[in-house]
Amino acid sequence: MKLCIMGTGYVGLVTGTCLADLGNEVICVSGDENKINLLKQGKVPIYEPDLNELVEKNVKENRLFFDTDSEKSIQESDIIFICKGTPSQPNGQVNLKYVEDAAIEIGRAIDDYKIIVNKSTVPIGSGDWVSMIINDEQEKLNKNVPFDVVSCPEFLREGSAIYDVFFTDRIVIGSSSKKAIETMKKLYEPIINQTFETDINPRPKTKVPLVVTDLTSAEMIKYAANSFLATKISFINEISSICEKVGADVTKVADGIGLDKRIGREFLDAGVGWGGSCFPKDLSAISQIAAEYGLSTQIINAVVQVNKQQRSNIIKKVQELLKIIKGKTIGVLGISFKPNTDDTRYAPAITIINNLIKLGARVKVYDPIVKDKPSDLSEKAIFCKDSYEVAENSHLLILATEWDEFIKLDFEKIKKLMSKNLIIDGRNVLDKENLKKIGFTYVGIGR
Ligand code: UGA
């Protein structure tokens, strides 16, 4: 099939590239000429494992194209995916400007039947709103080209995005049009039936469940899924604080409850709290949507509150260990909100570093991929070339992101470099017993 992907951020690039790899002809469109020029040369502007190689392969095999001309790209395609950013506004509402612009471009350009797919996470009812904008634009141009809008939410995680597309737990298609649903089923058939070629042997899945529903329910599934995942994390973080008081180990508690199939072990890793571009934005959006109907999201509000508290708890641990923060040197390992991504949006590390600096600490930082200072990170944070430089003369180390290379560090060497041997393992990934044996004072989260 011929596909047009409007937007070349995480979701757009990954979706477009994976669908091209399944044999479709895909044009990814963005108004950003520099970005499109880079992509045409096979240069991917984001860090996502294996994405570069997959883009290069599909560009070479003439299935994946990049263009700034949205009109031509829309007209040449059967299905148009809206994969535009939907950032939060200061009041917590979703900024739909980019989705609106895409809908206007579609309304102006369409010249025969198209399926419009909302992949961006958009507030409930946005499918109907997109239809309205397309119709309004058509009316201005005295045309009435038929089209259908589908919601097909994305469930990929940064850092494992390609795997998550090909081996997703489910595909959700929401629409009132039988024709559009049938076309979408055909498009996703290789994933649903797992018939595409893969080097992974044995295949992690034999079949992927398909959920066909109405537009509104599909939109709600996305918000409910992210809200539930964030709830699991805040829940285990709350339990971790109790574990600390009573002397239990939250990692064992998570294993113990996670074996119950009704609960499941995933997303029960206690730590510095959740961040990224999705959970904070989506939880805030669902609260706003509920408020529009006079409802208050009591569980979601508590989930957000616990998450804020979790970041403050790290500062409390630092105060307990160092007593006086002023004049101390603290090393922070990891800036990105999770490993295997360069994304620093709402990263717990940034809140922690900024607060430590405010309290008078000198803070040295290192991240394997984040090399440019994020705009919301204090100017005073000192970037180091590696973890050992961070450790040099530091009184305390905080592991904020569980990059694999931090787990494999030579802690004997780190110990010799540090002024004091205190370590806060903000992700419970380090070998606690070994660190204690070496001579570190180890503090984890809830263990
Ligand atoms: C999340 C969802 O997991 C995806 O299914 C969804 O498609 C995506 O949002 C989206 O809406 O686009 P993502 O934000 O990329 O994906 O990353 P996650 O792996 O979900 O991690 C989110 C945060 O939770 C990270 O800060 C991570 O460190 C934290 N986390 C995760 C924990 O603290 N504990 C856990 O057990 C798991």
C-alpha cells in the first residue's frame, strides 16, 4: 500500500520505517527542510536502537521516502497517518496545533478517497474533530472528497520502539467505517499473523491480538493503558517507601506479587519515578478530559503526586547520607528518562540535579548518549566524559538511569577515585552485596 506519514518524530519515523519494512511504499513528510535533508541521507536525528540501519535499508530498497511536499505525498497515498507531536500546555491541556495543521493540509490536498489514521495520542473525541477540520477545509474549496478517520494508537516504548511495533501485544483499530477497518487489517496483517521475515528465532509471538472498536474507545484505550502503567510504577514506589521503614526488600516484594498472573511483574521496578514525554503528558491530559465532564481523577492525581514525591525522596536520602549538601560534590550517572534513548523530557535526573544544585552542591553528570545540555538542566551541572570522571572527588554517586554500562562499572576503581564512598542506586540495578563488600555505603530504593 502507499502510505503518507505526517510527522517525523519518534512515532512517525518508527511507524513509517517499520511499515516500509513490511513492503509498503512510505513517504514521511515534515515541513522541516533540514530534517528531511538529513533523513534523505539516511541520518536519523534521534537515538533509537536499530532505527538508523532500518531507515538506511528501506531507503536503499526504494520503499521509504522523505519529502517536504505534503500535498503531493497526501495525494499519492492510500492511507495518511497523523503522527504529529501533541505536547502539554502549561495548564496541562494538550496542544493540538500540529494535529490541526496536518488535518488542514489533508483537507486541502485530498482528491480521492483516503483513510486518515490518528497515531498521535490525542484527547478523546479528536477523531471527530479531525473529520470536522478536513470537511471545513474541503468546503472552502468547494469539494467533498470521501474519507474515513481511524484511531490506531501506538504502544511503542522509546529504546525498544522497533521491537514494540513488530512484536506488539495488540493492535487497536477504532473506526465506524467497515471499509477503513478492513484496509487497516490488511495493512497490519503481517504483524497480526506474524508472517513477516525476522532474524529473531524463535519468534517472540505467533499471533498478535487485534481489537476492533469504535473511534472513541480506541482513543480511550491509549490513555487508560499509559495511566495504568504509571499507576503500577507509583504503586510500587509507594510500597518501596514502606519497605524502607519496615526493613523489607521491594525487589523481592515485586517478584512475589508479580508472579500472580493477575498482577504481572512488568512495570513494578521501584526507582526515582517515571518520566519521559508520554506518561506525564497523558496523565495530565486524561485529568483535563475528566474535568471537562465535572469528574476528578482521584487515582491518577495520587499517581502523579507519588511520582513527584519519589524525586524528592532522593534529596532526602542525600541529606541523610551527607548531612550538609552545601559544598559537597555529587556525581549523577544518567540524564535520559530511561536507558537506550537520548530523550530527556521530564527526566527524573534533571529534577534531582537541579534540586541538588539549588541546595548548594557541585554536581558532575555523565550520560552515554546525552551530550548536549538539555535546556531545563541547570547551567551549573558539570558534564564529564565518563563515569570515572564523575566519580573523581565526589562524595556521593547517584545512579539515575539504568544504562547497561553503569551496571558493568569497575567499582573498585570508582571507590579509589571518590572522596567518600556513598552510593544511591536510584534504579535498584547495582549489586548491593558486592558494593558493600568493596566498602561502599549502599542505599537503594525500598531495599
Ligand atoms: C510509554 C509506554 O510504555 C508505551 O507503551 C507507550 O506507547 C508510550 O509511553 C507512548 O505513549 O508513546 P515510554 O514513555 O517510551 O513508553 O517508556 P516506558 O518504558 O513506559 O517508561 C516510562 C518511565 O517509567 C521511564 O521513566 C521508566 O524509567 C519508568 N519505569 C518504567 C519505572 O520507573 N519502573 C518500571 O518498572 C518501568
